[in-house]
Amino acid sequence: MPRSPAEFADRVVAWFAGAARPLPWRAADVSPWAVLVSEFMLQQTQVARVQPKWEEWMLRWPTPADLAGVPPSEAVRAWDRLGYPRRALWLHRAATEIVERHGGEVPDDLDALLALQGIGPYTARAVAAFAFGARHPVVDTNTRRVLARVVDGRAQAAPPSAARDLAAMSAVLPADPAAARAFNAGAMELGATVCAARLPRCDACPVADLCAWRAAGYPAHHGPKRRTQARFEGSDRQLRGRIMRELRGSHRPVARDELAPLDADAARLDRVLGTLVADGLAVASDDGYALPS
DNA sequence: GTCCCGACGC
DNA sequence: GCGTCCGGAC
């Protein structure tokens, strides 16, 4: 446990002021919509891959109404290979909801944000805090790891639990909204760039002398093992990705027979096509499969 | 091969 | 609480 929560927060805030990467969605003049789009893209995708795609989207669809005004196929196509293309569909749906429910303005209210498609506990608070300056605990996996180490003295965070994670962050969150905002962003940045999962760089850490894990001699994690990631090669996810790539590349329906070479197992191909249709990422017609228009 | 790490649906 | 969902960097 650090000497005091205030000291922990102050150090992170001061460190972040000098160490923050100059990411474009952190610029002072970006819109709430720009922040929201960045958070959608960052949900599962590394910063380096997101950045050029975010620039492209902001030029093309600078407001929610701009995105809501085009068919979802445009969003899915422009999502390109960012992965998890349901996010493109959900972002398009969220834009439509923002136009319909909120007059085209991204809401600043947490519950209104949570009600939008594709926005969960993390993204809602990230938008409220980073776009609007509201004082909410924002907890992603980096922050969970930082708190586990600095505060709890454990190598790894316990499995995510929204209620427990938000309470833990609230306990160390500065009272001042601007400081809270910087601490939220700084804790994530610290976890992403210094307090890394595998190779923490404690020599560069602004709170190394406050860190309970370091003080305890870096005890190894003993507890439930992380679930090992399912194999990607040969997975449904890989096949879905390959099918989506074909659909993105075609401006007319793609016949099932044209997709058959993607997988030798006809039954599996049909089952996976079914999941894409169920997700709304593909539409079936007599001519084959296409992106949702 | 391993890691990345949020939302959703059950 | 637990399984599913991409694709690229390492």
C-alpha cells in the first residue's frame, strides 16, 4: 500500500504530464465524437494500428450524423482489418442512436453513454472522463494491473469485476476532476508503457518506491491461471476474418461457391457464414453474401 | 507459438 | 462467471 493514495495519484499525474504519448485523440481540441471513435477502435486494438485508421475516419465522418448517414456497409468496409468488425457495426449503430436520441451530440451522461450500442463500463467512463472532464473511475486492464501491483502487492490483477475494479480505483482517485482525469489516463499509460505485464520497467516508474509488489520482493502470481488464448489458426475467428475480407473487397454479393475455397469443410463454412449473418455483418440473398447495406 | 485485453450474450 | 469475437507485433 502506498504511503497515501494522494501521493500515489500525485506522482502518476506529474509523470503523465511529461510522459504521455502525443496521441491525436488526446489533443485539447478534439470533439467528444472523436474521443468516442478512438475508444471504440482501442477496445481491442493497439495504438499503432488505430492511429492511421482514426485519422481517416475523422476526416470522413467528423460527426455522428456523418457516420449515421451512410450505410453500415461503409463503416464495415472502412474498418478494414482493425479486427472484431462487430465494433464497426456497433459504432455505426451508436452514431445512429446519438442522432436519434441526443440530437446528434454525444451525451455526457454516464447512463446515456452506457445505453449506446457497443459501449460498456470502460468506454462509457472513458468518454465521460476524457471527452467531458467528468470525475469517474476509468479502469482498463492496464489500470487493473497497476493497482494490483502498487496497492495490493500482487503481480497480476484478479479477474475483472466491474464493481470491485471501480471501487478500487475510486479509493485512489483524486477529488479534483482535472486531477482525476489525468490520473485515469496516467494509470492506463503507466500500465501500457512502464508497468507492463511481462517486463515491468521499474527503473522508469514514478511510483516504484510506493509499490507494494516491489516492496514485497516481486512475489510471483499464484492463483487461478489466465485462460490460455484459443488457437487462432484454424479457428472460426480466422475464417470469419477471411470471409469478411472477401465481402469488403466486393461491391456485389459474393456467391457461396466463391467462398468455398476458404475452407474445405462445407458444413463449417456454412455454420460460420450463419454466425456472420446472425451478427448482422453479412446479408444473404439469392446471389450470395454481401455487407449489410 | 504468445500476447494483446473490452463488450456482449448466455 | 465464462466463452466468443480479429489481426498484427513480437
